[in-house]
Amino acid sequence: MTDDRVDFASMMASRLCHDLLSPVGAFANGLELLADEKDPEMRARVLDLLEQSARTSSAKLKFFRLAFGSAGGFGEAVPPTEAKGAIEGIMADRPITLNWMIGEDALPKPAVKIILNLALILVDALVRGGRLDIGCERQGENIEIALHAEAERILVDADVERILAEGEAAAAMTSRTAPAVLVQAVAAQNNGTVMLARETPTSLLVGAVLRPAG
């Protein structure tokens, strides 16, 4: 295994641990409180905390399994409803309006991975909420993916922007940039290209075109 592959696996593991630490830690704290708390009202509040933490952890695990792993079964395509549900799961606690513009036809796994990782980047960037439009369609043999974010503030890490706009070598690989690196890698494997455009300070467009070998 090459050093780059080892580094990438390490960065993805770091990202998973970072994102899961908060809800899992809250769950553990809630269990400790529940063991010591006798007041019925406080116990009810702790149970609410445990339920919320469990939902958040489950949603993140489902998303990461589909975005980073080999979820979706043994076939080469994934139902769009699975991708939509995964994205809705990670933005459940954010005031983000999702405009899903993808039909019911199953999508190739590479397209789903790109959609999910771009969505993760934009959900992270919409720190105060906003709107996220997601579309994907076939143009002949090609697959065109577009995600558009609009909000008062869109905070994308500068290195993430550089990698999406210029390629993997444009910035160092870290746990924060790993999803952008994965997008570029999956696109390259499918003869594709990735694009990013800052339309206005409150608008950002990212996407990819995949050109599967015939």
C-alpha cells in the first residue's frame, strides 16, 4: 500500500472520529447522569438527550457508510432516496432547506459518493443555515452533478476550495480536506472533472461531470 493511500485512510478515520465524538460523548455523559439522577423531570430530560444523541450518531454513521464506504449493496447503482435520506440525516439539526432535484432512477455509486461528499462540504459551510440545491442528470453517457448553496454566510475551508477547483495537489490532505480529495479521486477514476464557482459572496456552485468508459 502506498504512503498516499495510508495517509488518506488515516485522514478519513480522523474525520469519522471527529464527527462522531460529540454525539457519542453526549450519549456517554447522558448515561452517567441517568445513573445518578433521581428526579423524574431531570431523568426525562436526560432520556431526551440520549434519544437525540442516538439519532445523531445513527444518522452520521449511515451517511459515512454510504459516502466513504461500500454501502448500497453489491450492485453498481444506489437508489437516490438513500442518498437523500443520508443528507437529510446530517443536516437535521441545521436550518437548511434542501431542494432535491434528482429523479427516481438509480444512480451509479461513483455519482452518489460525489454527491454525498460535496453535500457534506456544503452542509459544513452553511454554519448559519441556508438553502442547498442538489441535481444530477444524464447527458448521453455522461453524468452531470451540480450542488448550489445560498446563504448569508458560506464558510468553506480555503484548502477545500483549492482542491475542488484545482485538483488534489492544490493543498495538503487533512481530515478536513479528505472529502474534497475523495471527490477528485472518484471523478478521476471515471474520466471526470470537478468544478467550483463562487458566483457571489452568498452563492456557491460545485459539481462534477463523469464520463464512464463505454
